[in-house]
Amino acid sequence: QVQLVESGGGLVQPGGSLRLSCAASGSIFSVNAMAWYRQAPGKQRELVATITSGRGTNYGEPVKGRFAISRDDAKNTVNLQMSSLKPEDTAVYYCNLKGVYSTDSGAAYRNFEVWGQGTLVTVSS
């Protein structure tokens, strides 16, 4: 019903910048909360950043001051601008969206939560 496609991952040098994007498609009525998570090899998944429909944001401690989350509601897209990247930022990044979708008939609406497929970010010289 609703699916996400992530892009923007890749290899970047320490101190460099990278921008991730996550676009949603389907019978979407509204997208409420958007978030980015990441998981490094052998580590637990951790929250990177969140953004509400009112554009309020929250960041995990390791990325505060370096990452910025934003959204484009016209495109149902959430972005993550990463700067001053460190080797410790190396991980698979996943987007997560929560919202409401319409049924096939268009007469009913239901909540959804969907995850992206993940995109690898590698920070290394």
C-alpha cells in the first residue's frame, strides 16, 4: 500500500558531507512522523533524527550539531543532510514514516508505518 525508496548513500571521506533521501509512494493521505535510524555492523539500531508534521525535530546525541533532517510534503520525502562526517557514522541508514493511507474505495483511511530498504553510508579515507 505504501512503500519507501532510499537513496544517497555511498563512500565519503571524514569531514565530508552527504545527503540521504527517502521518498514514499502509494495511496497516501498524509505523512505525519518521519525518522531516520541507523545500524552499524555488530551494533544495535539507533535513532538518528525525527521530524513531525509541524517540523519539530529531534536528534540522537552522536549526531547533534552535524546532521539536519527535513521534509518535503509535496513529494512525500524526508531528507537527512549529514556534515562533518566521522568514521563512527558508518552504518546502514533506514528511513521510517508514519501516516495515514486511503483504502482502494477511497471511503476509509488507516494508519501506516513503513520502513525503507536501507542505504549504506561509509565514512573512510
